[in-house]
Amino acid sequence: MFHKEGFKIIRNTIITLLIVNGIAWSLFGESNLIKFITFTSVVCFILILQFFRNPKRVTHVNSNQVISPADGKIVVLEETVEHEYFKDKRIQVSIFMSPFNVHVNRYPISGEVKFTKYHPGNFLVA
């Protein structure tokens, strides 16, 4: 299955690649260039599908465990000061997701969200 946010991009990618391949086919006929363009289009489409996949996961967790909220590699595990809500020291865990990881974040623990804040226009470090 695919993440719902990806359907529009997948649709637009299909339309764009069909148009590009149609124009290339009409201009160049059956040539090696067409084979290259078609191959590149298929690879591009597979990478888009790979990025937006959302596999079903069943995770068995004990009550005293925290599981990773995302696929990827932990790149930072350090103490830092959180200024918006807790206003004291916390442990920061940063996970790098490569294009080959599933780009879906899940709930690592049970609980209730007590604070959210939208930062309009800021492209903050993920």
C-alpha cells in the first residue's frame, strides 16, 4: 500500500512520464534514445513508488519498551535543552531516513499529545 499523501505525486508522475515518452516516441521513433528514455522513466517511477510505500506492520512491544518511530539510522543521540514546552534538558534522538527507507512516522509509545505547535514558513531541520 502507499501513503495517501503520495497519490497525487504518483498520478502526476505517471502523466508526466507518459507525455515525455509519447513526445520522445513521436520524435525519435524506435531508437536507442527511446530505450534509454523509457528505461529512465521506469526507474524514476519505481523510485517514486518506493518512496511512498507504507507497509502494514505488526509490532509486539512490552509496556516498558520504546520502538523507533521511523525506519533509518540513528545519527544523533544527545542531551539538549528543549525551549518550547518542557524548558529543560531532554534526550534528542535524530533518525536519518535514506530514500530507500519507508518515509512514514509511527507512534513509538502510547500516550496523549498535550502540546503541538505549527511553525509557519520555517524550514526547520527535520
